[in-house]
Amino acid sequence: MIAGEVVLVTDSGEEILRAGDAAGFKADDGDGHCLQNRSTPDALVLEVGTRISDDAAYYSDIDMVAPAHGQPAIYTRRDGSPYQNIKRRGP
């Protein structure tokens, strides 16, 4: 975490992460996790991952995949069909 705070949600429960905190997850871990900003101020999160070109992300708790080679990341359902009207928050 760079600034602000988020709630890390995993199968084990919830934990608040604040500036200076970090969390890590092994590859192929079936415990789906997400970060939720439940506060009013924006949170700034640094996410570090691999640059393997064929790598894809499979979200274990929901019907979502980030396929390999997405430019930028394109989220689809597991069957490959796209989500409609996805909006991203900009800077």
C-alpha cells in the first residue's frame, strides 16, 4: 500500500491494509482475494506481478478471466464471452 487504506478480503476473512503494508499470494492459490476501498479517500496500491507473456489470471470466486496478451487487460467470462459496459476509473 502506498497511500490510503483498503480491506483485503480472502477466504480467511478480512484485514485492513494501510500505507506501508503488503500482501502476497502464491501462484495457483485457489483462495480468491480482492481489495476493497470502503473509505472516501482514494487508495494508491502498487501491484507487482510477472511479465510472462502467456500468463493469464483466473478469478476463483467469480466467473472472470484476464486472458493472456490482453492489451490492456481484457476481462472475459470463463467461456471467453466479454463483459459488457466495463468502465474503469481513470486518474
